[in-house]
Amino acid sequence: MDVTEIIGLLAATLTTAAYVPQVFKAWKNKSTKDISWAMYFVMFVGVMLWLYYGMAIGSLPVVLANAVTGILIVFVIILKSKYR
């Protein structure tokens, strides 16, 4: 694994981890009133396109980051639906 791949994995970890506090807060407080449906929908579509792109170019950091981010976004959407 070269330095560029390591930087990619680090960047993927950090940007994906940025979603964890939002998911945790929504789950803990059972409140998602300040979360925008539109933002999460657009973000989910973008993440799925990045996931496809990562698979197309065979980039492990892009695939992992976007697969995990997609799961976190789906979790927030589920919480938003549940805690209306």
C-alpha cells in the first residue's frame, strides 16, 4: 500500500466519521427535527454515485468510505422517519 492509498484511507475515515456524531445525537435524543430531508436525500444520491465511481476505478478508500457513509445516511433517514 503506497502513501497515496494511506492518505485516501485516512481521508475516507475522517469524512465518514464526521457522520457518526449526528447519528448518535439523533438516536440518543430521539429527535431529528433540525435535520433536512432534502440535504440527506441529495447527500445519499451523491454518496451512491461516489460508491459506483469507486467500484468502477477499483479504489478501496472510495468504496469503503462511501459504503459506510451511505449506511450512516440511511440510518439517519430511518431515525428521521421514526422520530417525526
